[in-house]
Amino acid sequence: MTAAAAAPARGAQISAAGWGWRHAGRDDWAVEGLDLRIGAGEHVLLLGPSGAGKSTLLHGIAGLLGGHEDGDETGALLVDGARPAQRRDRIGMVLQDPDSQVILSRVGDDVAFGMENLRVPRGSIWARVRTALARVGLVAPDDHDTSELSGGQKQRLALAGVIAMEPGLILLDEPTANLDPAGVREVRDAVAAVADETGATLVVIEHRTEIWLPVVDRAVVFGEGGIIADGPAAATIERERERLLAAGVWVPGAPLPRLQRTRSADDRVVLTASTLAVGYPSATHLPPRFDFEIRRGRTTVVTGPNGAGKSTLALTLGGLIPAAAGELAASADFAPDPRRPAPATWKSRELLTRIGSVFQDPEHQFLAATVRDELAIGPRALKFDDARIAEITDDLLRRLRLGHLADANPYTLSGGEKRRLSVATVLATAPSLIVLDEPTFGQDRRTWEELVRLIAGIVDAGTAVVAVTHDEEFAELLADDRIELPAWASAEEVVVR
């Protein structure tokens, strides 16, 4: 036996025997009767349709599902032979929602937090902080305010915190979903390098399989009724190709769907930006200026690197924050009052039927205790009668595959289900302009296609859509116009085409 083989593995072992979990207040089991073993040092990719229980399993492995008041558990789920809550010092996890993981107000302190809890010697902490930040490509001073980071930058921050801890088990739930294309491979390679160097076990949930295939050993595929495929990653995906496609898994090389479009003749301008700059009052500098028009019956796709200001532009177009400089004006037939053309000056009721916004984090717009009531909030605010509200909500529940979740609490949904619900809440009031921030986040291929067809249909009916996205397939199919933002520190101009 070689010295390397004799050395004790640092990676954690995972075992599930008949394990299941059901969230409190839910009739259906998120996971039921699961049997699974993951050996020390394995790199495993979890695949499967949205809502199949992948994130629930990852939360269970991390010991984050809570106690009896939070849900019901059956069977056994162990990390290194003990309940996960007893092994938290061995586990580092990055969640779907980057905002939920930012703990401290300064970048360096946030990365150092996990190491401090593990009692890493102070003399080693800050060198590891800077190494981790460099590895994930987050260029920011140690004292930079975490509240000023974009969603993608917060994702990098969370990954840096996990990398710096050097845990025995790394759990990643769609860790690159909010990253620009260049950052996806940078972050993937950084995580893989740390896992290789430390011997850590790596478990990743990712819908886009081609991203992680080069660095994983094994694929475990979830479907209806549990695990439907398990084995060496590339071989398993190739062998089970048709079944995986049917289950909604993104199989590399599968062609994009063909869209049958019947375009609206209505292409009237709804918003015009003139030397527009966007940003918060606390910003120390402004990004480049914008000149563009948003038209009915067209999809405008906004792209650019993390931190370029895409989400801030979306909030400005949605009338939720004022322009930092320049002008954003609605056309006379779109504004509620021609004397108030700036959307930021409109009342909430005036926005409701004119501009609908879907935030990058779906949970930021949930207000009700059930999915059905969430969909009814907008129509009720417009004083629709009960019959019309029921018709609208039932139709949206069906179109977005949320019918079986009508009575569930929105916060108990999977990431992909939350995204579809957030889109549905905006559609409920049929606004003339819809602003979507990362609309395809968390979607399996099947629900992705349904969302794309839904948005295409809305545009063809004459609605104006603006979509902030890193999803090139989405842009390829739907983009009529593009706004490409450079990094804020760049001297390049905004590209509008």
C-alpha cells in the first residue's frame, strides 16, 4: 500500500437509509425512502427535475432542516456515522439564495466568520481569506460593505467562506446560477481544486450538467419516486440520456426547442432612457450612461458581468428606485399622468397594471401564507371579483405546474418552484411591461422550456419584456434587443443593439 493510500481520508462519508423529510404543513414528502451512500472524497453531482427533493437532501446532510416543529423525518441520515447536526464543523454549504448566507457587514469578516468558529489560529485566517477571495474571483477590499455586492458577488462571497474553511464535506446548491459565464468556470475550478487538495467530499446540485461534468466522478439522478440513475457521471448521463431528458435534466448536446411565434404588430415605445445612469444614493461612482427604448411586443435582454449594475437597472426600469442621473420616461399613452413620466414617481396601484417586476431573489416578493393566496394579491388589490380571481389563479397554477402546491407555504417550495411562483404573481395583473431578473434560475429543462414558451407568448401578445440574465440559451431564443453592460470600473460604453 502506498503512503498516499494509507493516509486517512479527510473527506466525510454520507449514508441515508430509508430517509425521508416532509415540511411542516405539507401533505407530500419532499424526499421519501431514500437509500444512498457517498464515500469519503467522492465528487458527486445530484441531478433531477425541479422539486424532486435534491435541495431538501442537501439541507438534511448539512443539518439545516430543523426539528420536529419544522417537519417530519423518517429513516436515518448520517455524516461520518453521526447525525449531521453533530458534524457541522466538518460541513461547508452554499445555498441557492446568496443573501441568506451573508452574515457580517464587511467582506473580509464574512469570509473569516466560519474559520473563527472552527478556531483556526488568527495568524492563518487572513491569509486564507485573501486566498479564498482570489480563487473565486471576488475583487473587493476586506472592509468592503457586503450590502453593496450584487447577487453574483454574494454567491462568490459565500463560496469563498466555504473554501477558506477547508471542510471535509462541501455542499453546493446551484452555486453558479447567479454568476456571469466567465465566473462559472472560475468558481467551479476553484471549488474542485480545494476539494482535490484537501480530500474533501463534494456534493453539487446543478441543472446544467455540462458545467460540472469535468470535475465530478459520479451522477445521482432524482426522479419521481426517488433515485432513477446512479453511476459514473459521463457514462450514466449518456446511458440514461432519453430518460433524463424526459425527467427534465439538462443533457449536454440536446437541441433547444423550436418556438412557433406569431408576433404582435404593436411595437409602440413604453419607456425611453436618455443618458440614464442607475445606482443607489450611497454609490461612490456611477456606471456609464444608457440610451435605449423599450417597446411592446419585444424582449430586451440585459447582460454583463457580476456587479455591472444589471439588477439595479431592472429596479430602475420597474419604477422601484429613481434614476441616479439622466432620464427614464414613459410614453404619454403608457404613463398614468403625462406630467409624471418617470416610473419612480408612480403610486403602487399605478405600477401594478403597467410594470411588473420579478426580483433576483423570489422570496423578497412573497407576502401570503399559501401559493394560491400569493397569486391572488395583485388581482385583489385591483378589486377583481372572486370569480375572476379564481379564474386567474387556477390558470396560472396550471400553466406554471404549481397546482399541487396551491395550499403550500411559498417559503417551503424548491428554488425552481419559488422562481415560477414569482413570475406567476406578476402575470396575475397582466402588466404592459414585465421586468424579470434571472427568470430561468433554478429551472430544470422541462420547466425552463415552459417558462420560455410562456414568455414568448406574452411578448407575442404585445407585452414588453425586459430580462436580466446570464442564460445564453434563453437570450438566443428570445432576445429581440440587447443591452450589454461592462463592469462598472470599465471605461467601455454600454452596448445597445
